[in-house]
Amino acid sequence: MLGIADYFWRLIPGNPILRRVVEAGGKKKRDLFVRCGYLGLLVILVIWQVAVQTTTSDIAALSKASVSLFQNMSYLQLGLVALLSPIFTAGAITQEKDSQTYDILLSTPLTNGQIVLGSLLSRVFFVVALLISGIPIFSVTQIFGGVAIRSIIYSFLIAASTALVTGAMAMSIATFKVGTRRTIFSFYLFIVIYLVGGFFLDRMDFTHISYTDASGTATMTQTSWLTPLNPFLALQAIFHDKSYTPPLPGDLPSQYQAWPIDWMWTSPATFYFSLMFFLSIAMILPSIVLLRTMAQSSTTIQNWVLEKLHVSKGDRTRKPRVVWHNPIAWREARTKASAARASILRYGFILLGIIGAVILLVMHSTEITPAHFINASSYDPTQNSLFIDGDTQESVHLGSNLSIKYGDVDEPQTFITNPDGKYEVKDYTKDAQRQLATITLADYPRELSSADAQTWLLGLTIVEFSVILLIISNAAASTVTREKEDGTLDLLLSTPITSRYYIWGKLRGLVSFVLPLVAVPVISCFLFIAHDLFRWLARGENNFPWIVFPEALILIPAMVIIVSSFAAILGMQMSLRCRTTVRAVMSTVGIVVGACAALGWCGYGILNQTGSVNGEIGVAIGVFSPFTLLAILIDPTNYAAQAFNIGMYPNSADPTGARWVAFFLCLIALGAYSMGIWSMYRSMVKNFDMTIRKQSR
Amino acid sequence: MAAVIKTVNLTKRYGTLVALSNLNLEINEGDCFGFIGPNGAGKTTTIKILATLLQPTWGEARVCDYVVGYQSRSIRPLIGFVPDYFGAYEDMCVQEYLEFFAAAYNINGAQRTKIVNDVLELTDLGYKKDSLVDGLSRGMKQRLSIARVLVHDPKVLLLDEPAGNLDPRARIEMRELLKELRRMGKTIVISSHILPELADLCNTVGIIEQGELLYSGPVADIVRRARAGTILHVGVARGPEQAGALLAQHPSVESVTANNGFLQVALRNGVTDYGFIAQQLISNGFQLNLLREEEVNLETAFMRLTKGMVQ
């Protein structure tokens, strides 16, 4: 009995690995700064919302403000946990191997369970400690009421389970040797794509199900299949937001009423954290069982797979390539890109991106023949009659009191007398005397409507752009630190290469490295622009409803390249300052993700601001954020409705002015980014020797 | 002969730790200078300063009359630095590695290809030119390091522990390669712990301890300096104690100590002829079976001059 107690004592509370990390971690300045920063942000949010935004003393209003405060704090808490968890847990992938203590640990009498749980909990400990330190701040929401204790507990459980599953994933990667230092980036990328992608997919209709509510009305669920799988969506579901409420158990269609599907739909938050705890255990158990077995194997799973796929032969020779005049740029652009894993990722990215765009275009250009339709030859002016094709196939006489509409717009017979396309006849009804009252015309429906095509294309380009940014941030952040770690930096510094030449070479090489990737969103947009160009030439409308504005072909590549260069120079700065690759990568990716999220959030807010700011000003400011620019160029009706009230109809507001504003202000934004890059480059060149010298002490 | 490397009161501090203290060194053109000292003595710091990778805290270091720090850019094309580790780039083969560094020295086009091929031939690495660098053995990597510093034909080679952790064959091959470079007229500064090899390779040595230069000059001089007086090892068939007592009475003998049945006889300073030892022992009926002068080499000189103190 005592032996079992001793075993469990040594497994967690007395675990030497956990104790070492916890005791050392608590004293680190970096941890102190992170903790202060985290709590500081929460405090700022509370002060801003309670002291600045809440001006009333009405109890009900205060209670409402308290609910809003709780929601914002929960989002901020989860956002910070999602940002920090990979940073703190990813170190598990390499830290033991980097410090060469892994083999020593394995040769001690410590059990697999002690090693795995010690490493996992020591990583997660910091994030959990952060969460606990935030409890007093959350308690502020209880002063005014309105927030259920259960909601607070759920909010914390969602954040804690997210941290735990992140740590478990990192531990599994380390144990099963499916990762090296490079994997940290893929790990981060996966988490970002999962969080952002889940959010986007939740906006798509196909992720929702239709059901009949209590009043007998057929409706779509507000939550989706993604809600119980994504922490942000699960969190949103606990806020009792009227626009995002899970369906009631009785509302679900019968096929979804079986466990655990009904649990998923009706209580996504509890499902999420239960699933994450279960997944963590499922990932950790094999690690515990196989830790030493995996450590004894001589190859990694990744190399084994690459050899089986004939991507890597496992041999150690290769035909030499031509080295450029600037060897630093060559090294960044060529040797990193040619590594087997990098090649798979690059070609996979290019292939998937272009296939995605082609599928969207094909779906968008595929017309669905409607039940009733007219075309150029349908109108007979001599008889003043219209031949309605399709299921009915009959000529109808157009009476004088006939109302003809195009969409919501009353139109004379323009569309019938001078048709330049094919139109679906909707609401085609006849009364008992066979007299037509109204014909509503519409463009032929497509497999993917224009609005959906814009939403999907925007989502695709945003994901592609995010991936490009993450790839270049990772490559840049590891570029100098890796040379410091493997000792090649000293070799280079003893050659006549100057700091200017070195940094310029790095920047040039990094940008060359991502150029093929930049082509993917550009080609995606080009496909739609080319498609629309033919339609535009055929229709000759001044106010053509472009899926993507043609100026995107200049603005998108310019913005993506310049913002990527910005991320590259930022990554290089961190790489120069940090001593280890892991720290540099984590810091850079954290800054880039944080900056993009902030810019995107602000840009989106500005674009949609109503009242004092008119549409063009919103656009003018919004183009400074790369993500908002993409939204303006690809999906303006959704994201910049005030300025681009173009609709799909000819008499809507003319968006030309807003397009010119976007174009010129975007050029100014590009100039501003370029200035930023230039000044950072100058500062790096100036401080390079000093920074390196400081680190060599 | 002109001094290619010269340091005057070269001092380097890391916080409160004095890594180098007033180092005065002069190495002439074509010299092969062996830099020896215990771990942490300041050898790597000196070499790194000469390689323009560190700035001295005080004093001056000159390479080919250019001052380190102020004229580092002029120094870099003239030196080739091999650190005590191998800087391997991932996913680069041997030829690319050499071409990469040739390009770093602004050697391009057909000239680069020719030089790289020549260097591969000189270092006997031609058959490995397609091999990935990070998959090479330690000996091959070290050989490649030497090849790397030869692509721009530097006047001075700064080698920090080039033979460290190499197997005997690789060490011998490395030594032969360095001898060849010396014959080519390169000035070589080499730090190593393998003293017999340094004695074989170098014409001058410097002994450093705790950042201070204890000795700098020709190998023969240091051996002479370490030799405090002649020491003889003497063996007799029977009665070593009596034989020791007999020899101790001789005016040319400083001291006699017994060691494992043998006698260690130290002669007084200036006494070089030790024929009297055999003569006296035989005439007194002892059967002499060993009479050998103790050899003083670089290793013994190093042990006598240093105290084994590290920082």
C-alpha cells in the first residue's frame, strides 16, 4: 500500500523533473515578465471596460457590462493561452535533446511515466499558473453580477484543456521522434491553422445542420460541427449569445440524438474540454509505454516515411548545385528549400493552393440550369411575348401591368428587350386567368455563388498568406541562431563578408525562398480575374461585379512580398538577439501572429465602423493592414460594405472612388512598410557587430 | 624576417575574468607556431582575436601589419580560421561547402571551380565532393575545414585544436597535410594538446597559462630551458643503495635518489660528461646494467614550466 502511495508521490508531486522545472522556472526573469504582461493585459482590459466604457450606475446596465467584460476577458485569456501554450510546451520537443540530458535521464531509474509526466506537467505548469493568477481579476465580474460561476469555470476549463492538449501533443512529437527543432514551427503552424481555420469553417453553411425548432420553423443551427472542436467557438457557445446558441436536445433531428453526437451539439463547451482531456491522455499513454523503446530506435519515423515515399533515399551524397555570387542569399534560398521535408511542404502548399483555386473557379463558373429561364432569343417584339424555357416551355404575353424585377430592383423591360446574358425566371406564377403579375429575373445560379466564391477565395488567400508569413518568420528567426548554434557564424565572420552584405544576403535569400509560395495566392486571384475579364468583355458593363478587383494583381503580390520581407527582417532581428533557435522562433512567430491579429482586428473594425467615419476613410485606413486589404480586394461587399456597396446590380453605388482610394493608399502603405524594413535593416547592420560581440562573452 | 603576427600587451577580460593578460607575441613569416597551455589558459581567446572575432579589451594585435579591430576587413582575406569545432551546414555537399566559402571571399566563375578542384585534390577530398557535409566522419570534416581555409590562399592559418578528437590515422594525415602547408610557406598558428606532434610540426612554440605567456620561442630553446641539469638513470645488478651512496660522494653529482630499484642521479649544473659514473661503479665491483640520460622533450618542458592552474 505504501509502495503504491510512494509510486504516485514520485510520479507527480515528488517528480524530480517537475520539481526542477517548477523551481527553476519560478525564478526566471522571462517568466516573470510573461506573467506580468499577461496579468497587465487583463487588468488593462478591466480598467478600460469598467472605468472608461461603463458610464452608468444602473444595476442592470452594470450587470450587462459585467457580462461583456467577462466575454472579452475570456477571449483574451484563451487567446493568450493559445499563443503562450505552444511557446512553453514546444520546448519539450527539443529541450532535453538540446541540453544532452535526455540520454542521461533515460539511463536513470526514473520510470517512463515519471519522465513523460514530469516533462509534460512542468511545461503546462506555467500556463496553468498563469490561469490561476488571473482568477482574482475574473472575480471582478462577480461584483456586478450577471455572470454565472459555471460560465467562469467552463471558460477556465476550456483554456486549461487547450494548454494540456498542446503539451501532450508536443510530448508525443518528442517521444515518437516525429519532430526536430524544425517541427516546432510546424507545430505552431498546425495550431494556428486549426484555430483560424476552424473559425472560418464555422462560417460556412455546410458545417451547420438544419432542424425544426419548437415553433415548427425549419432553420439552420447557429453552432456548427466545429464548435465542440475549437476552443474559441466552444467559448462563444457558453456566452448565451443569441446569435450563437447551441440547439436544444429536443430540437435536434433524430439521427443526431444519439450519444455523443447530441452532447457535441447541445453542450459544445463541456464536450470540448472533456474531449481535450481525453485526447491528452490518449496521446500521453503511448508515450509512457514506448518512451524507452522509441529512444532505442536508430531512425526517426519521419525519415522512415520519407524513405518509403522515395522522397529521401537515406544516402548522404548529392550532385552539387551552382553557388550564387552572394553565398548567403544562395544558402537561404536554395539549401533550405531543397531539404526533403521542405520540398514536400513547398510543393504540397503550391499544389494544394492552386488546386483549391481551380476547384473554386470551376464551381463558380458552373451554371445550374434553372427550372424557368430566358435568354437572348426569348423575347418576341412583334408579339410582345416572352418564351419561358425550362420545365414549362411556353410563350407568355407581356401585359401592360406586368411587373418585371431584376433581383430586388424594379426594372422596365431592359433585361428582356436587350438581354446580354441568361436569366433565371423566379417567382413565375400565373393566376387563374393565366395572366402574369410579376416576373423576377436573376442570373443563372451557379454551383458556387459569387458571394460564396468571394468568401472561400478570401479564406483561401488568408490561409495561404498566413502560412507564407509563418514560414518566412520561422526561416528568418532560425537563420542566425542556427549559425550561432552550429558554429558556422564564426566561420563567416572571419571571412571578408561584411555585416551589410551578410544581412542583405539573408534578406534577399529569405524573400527568394518564399517567392514561389507568394505566387500561389496571386495565381488564385489571377484565375478569377481572368475568368471575370472574359465575362466583362462579353457584357461590357461599367460597373461589373468582379469577384476579385483586377488591381489585386498588382497590390496583392506587392503587399505579400513586402509584408513577408517585414516578417523576415523582424525574424532576423530576433534571431540575432536570441541565443537559441527555439526562443527566436517562438518570439518571432508570437510577434507576427499577434501583430497580424491586431492589425486584422483593427482593420476589420475600422472598415465596418459606422457613423462618424465614412466608408472611404475606413478603406483608407484599412489597407494598412494586409489582411484587411485582402478583404477589400476580394470580398468588399462583406467586409467594406459602406464603401463598396456594389451589390450585384447595375444601379448600386459606384465603387470606383473607393477602389482608387484603396489603390493609392495601399501604395502609401507599401511605402510605409518598406520604410520600416529599411530602417530595421539599417539598425541591424549598425548593431550587428556589437550584438554578436556581446553574445560571444 | 618580418613579423606576420604581433601582439603588444594584448589583454582580454570577460567581466571580472582575465582571459589574457598583457600577451606579447611575435610570429614571423613562414613560422609554424605551436600554442600550448592548459584548458582555459587563453589559447582560443588569442586565436579568436587574431581571427577578428573578438576585440581585445586592451593592447594591440597585428596581423600582417593590420591592427585587429581597426583594420579587420583588411585582415580577413589574409587569414584562414579553423575553430575547435566543425561548422557544418545542413544539406550542403562538400563541393558546395567549398564553393560557398570561395564565394564569401569573392572568388567567382571559372576561377572558383578551378580553385575548389585544386583544394579538393590537395586535401585528398576529391572522391568525397558529392557527399553531404553533415554526414562526414570527424576526420573528414577536419580535413574539409583545412580545405575551406585554403580556397582563398591565405598567408596565415589560425588552427584551434585541429587534431582534437581525431583517431591516430586521421591525426597523422592531418599532421602531414599541415607539414605540406608549411612547405608551401604558410604561417601557421596552431593550438593543440598533443605536444609530441607540435614538437614535430612547429619550429616555435608559446606556452600560456592563466592568460599569461610563460614562454615563446624555438622548440629547442624551450627544451634547453626546461633542462635544469643532466639527469641520469642508473641500474646495477646488486646493491643499489651502496652504489647510490658511492655516487653521491662524487663532486659532480648533485643528488641521488632511488626509484624502483634504479638510481636517478642528478649532475651539477655545467657537468655534461658522465663517463665517470660507469668508471667508478665498475671499479668498485658493481655490475652496471643501465646508464641512460633522461630525455627532455616538449612534454616535460611543458610540465616543468606550467603549474597546471586553470581559470
